[in-house]
Amino acid sequence: MKDKPGFLARKVAADILGNVVHKRRPLDGELDANSGHSGFRELAANDKGLVRAILGACLRHRGELNELLDRLLDRRIPEKTGRVTDILHVAMAQMLYLDIPDRAAVSLAVDHASVDRRAVPYKGLVNGVLRRLGREREDVTGDLDGNRLNTPGWLLDSWTAAYGEDVALAIAGAHQNEAALDLTVKDDPAGWAERLGGVVVGAGSVRLHRKGAVDALEGFAQGNWWVQDAAASMPARLLGDLSGKRAADLCAAPGGKTAQLAAAGAKVTAVDISQSRLKRVTENLARLGLEAEVIASDLREWEPSAPFDAILLDAPCSATGTIRRHPDVPWIKQAYDVGVLSEVQSVLLRRVAGWLQPGGTLVYCTCSMERAEGEDQIASFLTDQPGFELVPVLPEEVGGLEAVVTPEGYLRTLPCHAATIDGVETGLDGFFAARIRRL
Ligand SMILES: C[S@@+](CC[C@H](N)C(=O)[O-])C[C@H]1O[C@@H](n2cnc3c(N)ncnc32)[C@H](O)[C@@H]1O
């Protein structure tokens, strides 16, 4: 069975899906080239691509797949591990969302069930359900409400409370598609857009609608640009002219914002708790020909030797703004995580704000769409810290996108923002940023 073409890729896909949705392990970790799932690491490059595509479809459409199983089964499958459901999801995702013939998807799922100790009693059921899906596809899938089904209730409720129901559903809709590849360039965005066949979006990012290895693109080896979502590039831009200033990039790894601050001429100190993630900061800076002092330390203990003119705090968060790029986030995070992380954000913000020079500027940001990790943090900080004032963000600082600046003057991007530019589907990661000055 192991040698049957395509079998191992499906088996690895079901295994990784189980690790993500039942054990809440991040997908990036499972797919890591050095420390990821051992079966995945041994696959040929084209099978790795297939596994990524299957997992992307399984996670983006997880709610629809569960609903379809409810419709196709008379009773729920009484297995504890979830393995049968994972095998079914992997096959259904191929049949419904990838260009793979039904018969290949069904037969490989049945093969997998036949060799799995926990799934073998359900081998006949797997075959029956998948064949029925093939026959009745139009009828059973016709009225699926993907936007609602594919978003866990706590997230849809949180976005509805924050932005209203229409926007919450538009956010959920944007998550059905993978995000484009965005680059931050050292200079000349229009020139790089033309050279690479992309468009300029947001506040001067270059967007490419292509797949494939980024290191093969012009300008990568020469260090002319780095990969960074258009919204993720906005917070560092809010620090304005940094030439010759002392700037701290706090929670810096993997270093997209460190590179922005260094490219803007700042003398940068980059701090992060994770030694392994900081390796990527050092590698990226070397490729880009940029410099920063890189420090591995816990910000709850570290102290700078002198105050800073500018501080960027990209605090650890639930990352619900990055679901387009990380479709596992809705299935590995819970409302509880937002509560725990917002405590950490509150502690870090109060501590690092004290490291600003009088008159210095701090930008606080998170890649979260939860108000508890954004607007609520700043409102409570400004209430109990009278020595600081909000400096509102202006639309012209972020590419003229009025929709991403709130009436209070916060930056608040959402995946449904900037949805179409020049007839091209775009969208932004969900980000929050606020700019504060020390009085
Ligand atoms: C959102 S990521 C930062 C992304 C980064 N700023 C960029 O643009 O590439 C958050 C980072 O916070 C770091 N972190 C979490 N808790 C920390 C702490 N107590 N002290 C320092 N860094 C911490 C994590 O290791 C993680 O790299």
C-alpha cells in the first residue's frame, strides 16, 4: 500500500490534520522543513505541495465538511481519536475543492482506512459516504453557508460585536481564499511592481499573484525586498522619519519590522524571547544588508541601557488577523487564549512605554482582530497612564485608505478591506496599531 502512488501523501495529510484540529498543534510547525512531521519531511516536493493544498482546503472548509458529514451520515461516527473523520475530510476536500478525480480520492481513503487500526472497522462506511457525496454532490452542497460554517461561533460573535454582522461575514468570506504574496521593498515600489509583474497596494507594498519559490524571484538574493503582508508593513511606517534615531523593535522575530526600521535609517535594537526565531532575524538582516543589535531576552526582565526615541511593540497575540495565511488559527485558538494574551499585552505595554524618551513615540500593534488585543488595550492604557497621549493615524500615512483608520485615529485593517484594486482581488491581514507619544 505504501508504494501506491499518492497514498503516503493522503496518509500524511490526515495525520497532520489530526495533529492540528485534535491536538491544537500549529500547522507551520507540522510543515517545518527541519522539525516538522517526519512523514511530511520525507515526501517528494510535489507530494509536499499536494499535502499543503489538501490541508489548506480541509482547514478553510472545515465547518462545511463537518456539516456535509452530518447530512451524509445517519449517526455520528462513535470513534474517540477522530481518525475516520480526518480520513473523510481529506478525501472530501480533494473531491470538492481540488482538481482530483473522485475515484482516486475515494480509493485512497478506503486504502488508508484499511491499514489504520482505529479506522478499519469503518472502511465500508468511508467508501459508502464518499461515493454518496460523489453521486449527490449538487444536492447536498447546494445550500451550504460557508462563511458562517467555517468560522467558530466565538470568533463570529467577537467580530459581529466589534464590526457588525455584515463586516463579520465579509471577514469570514475573505478567509476562504489564500492571501496574495506581498513584499516590502527598500525603495521604488512602482519599479519593483513592474519588474516582478505585480501591483503597488496599501502604503507602498508590492503584491504578486503568483505561487512558487520566493527565493527565485529577482531582487531576493540582492536583498531588495522581503515578504510581509501589506497591512503588517503599516505599523512601522507610523514611526515616521527615523534617520539617526534610537529605535527598539520589541517582540521582533522573525524580523519584518526590524528590517523596516533599519531600512528607515534607525539605530535598531531588536529584542525577542525566542532564540530560534531570532536566527531568522539575523539571517534576514544579513541578506538585506541591514544592521540591528539583536537580543534574546524576555521583555518582562530585560532593561535597556538608555531610553529610545521610538519603540515598536508587536505584542504576542491570538493572530486572528492572519487566518488567510494560517487557516489553522480558528481551530487551534480559543476565546480563552485571547484573555490570557491580553494580560501579557497589558503588562508588556506598560513596561516598555517607560523606556521612551520624553517626546518619544511608541507604536503598539497586534495581528489580531479582537478588540481585547487592540482598541481595549489602548483605551485602558491611556486611562491609567496620564503621561502619554494618542497621536492619531492619518489615512495619508497608510496609502490613503480611509477605511482602515478609525474615528479615534487607530489603524484597524481587516481581510475584507481594500478588497478590489484595479479589478484584482486583494484584501489585507487584520492588524491593529495605535501611536502614542510620551509627554
Ligand atoms: C507577532 S510576533 C512578532 C512578529 C515580528 N514583529 C515581525 O514583524 O516579524 C510576536 C513575538 O513576540 C515574542 N514574544 C512573546 N513573548 C515575549 C516576551 N515576554 N519577551 C520578548 N518577546 C516575546 C515571540 O517570540 C514572537 O516572536
